[in-house]
Amino acid sequence: MKTTTSDTYRVSQRVLLTRGMRFRATGGPLIRLSDGTKVPLTASGPFTFLAHCKRGKCEWIDALDKQGCYAPLHIAGRRRKVTPTLITRPYRITSTIRKKGTTG
């Protein structure tokens, strides 16, 4: 299956992420421990947008986290469970971060 990559991602009618934009996201995968507690396996933001990728119904955003490390953020489609304790939740983009001094 072919993977397509784009330099932009439309979050909503008003918001378009482009290369280099900073944004916040919530959600992400969890792991269930033997005692029943859930531990997040999420990357920590704010994130810097690099690209939007799509393969079939699966979509993810290539981004950098706040330490500058690569973080693929799964946003749509089904993912394969590696272990039964893994809870695969998609990320949800909540807001963009504007540079100081800009208006509008």
C-alpha cells in the first residue's frame, strides 16, 4: 500500500497546519498494567508539525516533541495492537500556538 505525504494538514475549516507550525495535542496510546491502572505512552508537546502522512485509512502526523525528538502522532484509522495490554487511542489536535507579537 502506498504512503502519501503532504506538507499541510487541515484540522478544521479555519485551521491549517503547515510545516514548522507549533500545536498542542491530547490523547494517544495507553498501556494497562496488571493491577488495572492505565499509564500514558504519549509524547509530550507542544509539537512542531513536519508532515501529514496517509496509508489507506491510517493517518498520522510526523512531528517533533518539545525536546526535538521525532514523534509520529496517529490521528485516524485502526492500528494493530502489539500486545493485549496496549490501548491504541488516536491523538486529537486541540490548538495551535501563535508566535508572540502576531495579531489576528
